[in-house]
Amino acid sequence: MSELVLDSIGWVAAPTPHWLKRSVKVAAALFVVWAMLSYLPGPVMALVIGPVDKVLVDKSARTISLLRDGKAVFKADISLGKNPTGQKLREGDQRTPEGKYKLIWGNEASTHHKALLVSYPNKAQASRAAAKGDAAGGGIMIHGQRQWWRIFTRSPLTNGCIGVSNLAMDVIWSAVELGTPIEIRP
């Protein structure tokens, strides 16, 4: 890198100062490190932990675990809705459902970083809500954060979904295949 300067004989290239060369190299290195730390930890951790065969959500402990052969290989904190205690009964009750489901669809371009859809409601839950004249709700997902700063607060991230940090969502996204069973415990 050099700059053009006006000399007595016209425009000539002047040598670039050492400090500028070093600054550009440091900035490039910092950008590469930032990019690696921002985008690689999830896939790298997923490679380290290997394949998982079940996802376990413990609502009372506020944790999500990825299991292989019944043993936790990854664990993260979760956020639930404003009314998390008890089974989800109807749409809008701010509760996270309890029971055994499957992860059936993923959205890598979610407004909440990334998201995996839980197969709630099952037929019995939909029938129970319909018998009471209510909708059972749906669209229950494991998802990342819409606003990155919410990790610093105790406020709920969801209206009934299972919210995790974006880093945890990257790990879950990379380690879990569609069709993986998920159990949500009280």
C-alpha cells in the first residue's frame, strides 16, 4: 500500500508508514477472529459432541439438554413464557407444552436467529382444546434471541416457545436432525 504525493517532478508513490501496515493487518486478524467466534462455535461444538438422539427440556430447572444414549452431551439455560407452570391448554395462555413430541421443521432465517418447530399439538391435545371451544395453539419452537441484549435480563423471551441464547441455538441447530424426539418435562 502506498499513497500518491505531489513531488517536484509530479505525482509519485510514497511508501506507506509501518504503523498503517500493522494496523491493517491487526484489523484483518481481528475481523477473522470475530467471524470465527460468531459463526463457528455452534457447528464446531456439534462436531465435538457428535450425534444426539433426544432433546430434553426441563421447565422447572429452565434447561435444555441434548442427549446421546441417555446421557447429556450439551446443556443450556432456557427462557419460557410469562406463565410457564403447567400444561399448555389453549392458544395464548403463555405456557410451554409438556409431553413427548418431535422436532419437525427448521427455519434458519427465523426472526429469532434460528428455530426448530415442535410437533405440538398432538391429536389428543387438539381435541381437548376443541371440546372446550378453544384453539390448542401451535407454532411452538426452540429458538434463539430476537434482541441480543435480552440475555442480560430475566424477562421472558417467548410466548410459550423455548428460548435459548443464539450460541446455544447454533449448537442445537447443528447437532439435532429433524425427526429427533423432544421431551418437555414440568
